[in-house]
Amino acid sequence: MRYIHEMGDIIISDAPKKYRRYLKIGDAHKGENGNDGKINNASEAEKAADSFCIKNPSNDCRLFLDYLEKDSYILPGPREILNELKIAEENPNIAFYRMNSKARRQIYQQYFNEIIKRAAKTAAAKDPGAALRFSYLYSDQLYAREIIKRAAVNAAEKDPGSALAFADIYKDLPYAGRIIKRAARNAAEKDPGAALAFANIYKNHSYAGKIIERAARNAAEKNPGAALRFADLYKDRPYAKEIIERAARNAAEKDSLAVLDMLECAYLYKDQPYAIEVLLKAAEKDPPAVLRSADFYKDQPYAGKIIGKAARTAAGKDPRVVLGYAHVYKDRPFAREIIENAAEKEPTAAIQYANCYKDQPYAKEVLIKAAEKDPVAAFENVDLYKDQPYAKEVLMKAVAKYPLMAFVNFKSYKDQPYAKEILMKAAEKDPPAALQYEGYYRDQPYAKEILKIAKKHL
């Protein structure tokens, strides 16, 4: 930004109250001048302006910019204007992103249309997907129709996925049908996931069947998650089983997103012979996802094997995961061993996730051991298990280690029949705390008894 005169700092605490929040956003950054309570460079001012203009009407935005201009922060000079025009011609995608800012539109208002026009013309040839994606920035201009048409034609070749994704922008133009057909054919080869995702644009045409098949076959190799996610397009076709199997096998080998798609689409193949193989691979690759998605395959005879594999794999990597998903397998034969081992490593998590297994026969032993290691968590999370028949024993173990917490968290369990015994034990162990926190239990019929025990052990 050009400065009309020597720049002066804007002291945020002295600024009008309605502007302070946004000025703080501008000042909130690491490095030089960051978080110093001042706006002291153009970058901070522009960040503040953008955050303000997104949330407030145009008139208020202009007033805020006027306020910043008093200190010469938001006033583009010839050099800045020429730079924006140059960016528009050399890298239109960046130009679109830069001008897709309410504050910048206000700042460059008299040059905005020229910058966007140049960016749109360049993008239509070099980056047609961007020209379509940001067409809303210039759709009301006289040149828009011609540029959108040129961008659509070029996108059908260079970026067919975008040509399909933004087909609504040009669908009423002459030759739109031909452009969409060309884009669909190219997308089936270059971007098969997009060809399937936006098949609703062309699926009613006579050529759609062949394109969908080609896209599905290519997606099974390149983007197996998409091949499964959009299988409803072809699941009744003769080739569907072959593609779904290939996609499921490939998805199990790929990243977590593909694995998640494979799991969520298990209804497509869960009764097939290869299902157990791909799900076991997924259990090794992404055990939390396999546990989280158990509802998709839990009705199958092999479900226990898959869940067990996922739970054991997760236990070796992150015991918190197996505790957090214990509800999925808590009644399985292997559950006790996994949960006990995980609780040994992560006693706090064992207590925090008590809801996931508290009704199981082994829960008492797990929680008692965990309470001994982390008595604070035992009291802070008592709401999760206080209604269980073993709750008193868990808290007795915790109070023996950290009696203070029995008073601090008394409100959470005071309605339980064992509350008095817990406080009595706490008063015996930590008499000063019993006196200090008397107000927490003063309204209880046994309050005097607690105080008497505390004074006795002082």
C-alpha cells in the first residue's frame, strides 16, 4: 500500500470500541510487531479490514476503511495497482483469491473490474477451471458470457472435472450439451472420481452408460473411494461386482479417506467372499476407522474377527482409541484383556471412557486400578459411573490417594448412598481440607459428624 504521509501507529485500546475486535485480529500474528496492541503496518491493517468487511455491511466497511486511511494504511498507489494487474495476467487464480475479499473490493473499487476482467480472460485460456469457479466475480459484466463459454470449452479438455462441477454456469449457453459430453468423456479418463460425482449432469443422455462404466473402472484403480461412494450409479450393471471388488481391495491399501469410504460402503460387498480379507487389511491400516464403522458390517459372521484385529492393532498404537471405542467390542471374548492392558497404560482415559464398558463384569477391577493411579480423574468423572454397584469401591481407592478431591467434587456424588462414607474417609485422611471445604457439605445431615472426625485427626 502507498502511504500519503509518514505512517502512524493505531493504538488498539484507543480505537473506537466497535473496531477493536477486528484490529486485534489484524494484530494477532507471530513475528515482528505481532500482538503488540498496535496496527503498525499495511498487512495488519488489511487483515483487520478483511475480517471487519466480511462481518459488516458495505457502508460500515467503507467507514472502517476510511478510519484506517487516516493513518495511510489502506490506500493503493500506482505501484500496487500495476502489481495487481500484473498478477491478474500472470497468475489469474491468485488474482481471483486476492480480489475475493470484501475489503479488497472496497480498496480497489475503481480498478476492481479491470483486474477481474484481465484475470478472467487469462484464466479462460490458462486455468479454465478457475475462470468457472470464480465466475461469480464477473458474471454481471458484458464480457462474462464469452469468457465463460471459452473457459467451459477449454476446461472440458484441460480440467474436465471442473467443467462438470460448474456446468450449471454455462448449461444454458449454445453447445453446452457438446461441452458437457466432451468433459464427461475426458473426466472418465483424467478424473474418474469427478465423472462419477457429477454424473447427474449427463446421466440421462444416451452416452452416459459407457462413460459411467469407463469412469467406474478407472476410479477403481485411481480413486477407489469414489468408485465405491458412487456405486449406486452402476451397482445394477453386469460389471458392477467386478469393479466393486477391485475398488474395495484397492481402497484397503490406500489412505484413510479411501478406507473410510470402503467401510461406509460395506453394504455393497460385505456378503462377498473377499470382504473379510479387505476388512482385515483396513483393520491394520486404520483401526480407529474400522472400530468407528462397525455398524456397517457387525451383522456379518466375521465381524468379531475384524473388530478384534482392529482393537488389538489400535491397542499397540494408541490405547486411548481402544478405550474410546470399547462399546463396540465390550462384550466380545477378547475385550477384557484389551481394555485391562489399555487401562494399565492410560488410566486417565480408562476413567474418562468408563461409559463405554462400565456395565461389564471386568469394569470394577479396571476402574479401581485406574482410580489408584489417577484419583483426580476418578472424582472428576464420577458422574460416568456413580450409579454402578462398584462406585463406592472405586472412590474409596481414589480417596485414599487424594482425599482433597472428595470435597472438591462432592456435588457430583452427594446424592449417592455412599457419599457419607467417602467424606468420612476423606476427613480422616485430610482434616484441613474437611474444614476448608465445609461449605460444600454443610447442608448434609451428617456434616457435624464429618467435622468431628476432621478435628479428631488434626
